[in-house]
Amino acid sequence: NAGVTQTPKFQVLKTGQSMTLQCAQDMNHEYMSWYRQDPGMGLRLIHYSVGAGITDQGEVPNGYNVSRSTTEDFPLRLLSAAPSQTSVYFCASSAPPGAPNYGYTFGSGTRLTVV
Amino acid sequence: GESVGLHLPTLSVQEGDNSIINCAYSNSASDYFIWYKQESGKGPQFIIDIRSNMDKRQGQRVTVLLNKTVKHLSLQIAATQPGDSAVYFCAVTYSSASKIIFGSGTRLSIRP
């Protein structure tokens, strides 16, 4: 089925470890974003991309890096994990604003725990 | 910047009644508004959207109302069913923007 695929679904890291959360979409969407969702809170934008080779910071970018080498993939890297990064991470993709199908399609999330 | 709020963090309704979830936004330049539904353990799912050139849009059992004067939108769910139990988010953006900002969510629970 077409959509946004996130891996892994669950991950436990020790403080200071690094890892990459993977995100892939097969809808040929130009726009992709990463959000984090903490308990009792909404989704906060970490980084986003409007196309291959173009990325920008969202509301809470510190501690995270992204790259967009292809249209399909948008990995999120944690360079040195901290307990404050314990959260559920969602990747999403969209057609550009103004397109009939604008509005993000979300993956099923990665639940990350940093101990 | 943009901030999006919701009037109530939780809403409990009787099965079969109508539900109304409210959302306020701050940026008068916002011109595209989306409601998402998030069930437990899943990612947000698109429900319905509305552009600023409209004040009402209807879908299947859902209606979104937009009041640009007071920067407020609402989601109405008709004949609420147990399957409607979820957290509902409003999200806003504007045409030239590539990012969508989400509100904090309202948890809708259904009483039998």
C-alpha cells in the first residue's frame, strides 16, 4: 500500500548514543516533515523539507539533523541522544500547498526511549 | 509566528449526540486548515480540510466551520459513535508555507 513507512517502530537508546530514524514515502510527495509528540501535547515540528537537497528547521530542531538526498527518503538523525528526546516521532509527507491533495500523510510513528 | 490552541483538552459526549471540537489560531495570514484524528498508537489521519475562501465544508458526518473574523474553527461530528473516540487536532498553514502547525489536541470520549 502506498504511504509513509517509518522504521524502527520501537527503539531504546542509552544517553549519548546516536541513531537514525528512517522515513520513506512512495507517493512522490515533494514535502516531508518530522514531528515529535510528547504525552499530553500536540505535534511539534522538528525539521522539514520542500524537496530533494532542501531542508529547514522547525519549532524544535536542536539535537536533530536531517538530509534529503532523494524525494522518497527523509532520515532523522539523533547525534547524541538525551532523555529529553524520549518521545514518539512521526514522519509525514505532502504534495505542495495549492495541490488538490495538499495535507500531510503520516507514518505510524517510532516510539523512542532514551535511558 | 503561528500558534494554535484548543479550547478543551477533553470532551465527553453521549453516543448518538453531536460533538463539537473548537480551535483558535493566531496568524491572520493562515488560509488552510485541517482536522486530523489520531487513534491510540497510530499516526494522525486526515479528516477534513477547509480553505479561507470558505466558511463551511461538509464531509461524511463531519462539518468544519471557519470564522476568520475571530480566527476560530470548529469540527462538528454528527451522531457520535464509539469509533469516533480519539484525539482530534486542528492544524493551520498558509499557501506559501511548507510547514503545518498543530494544536495540542482534544481527546473525545464516548459515553454509552
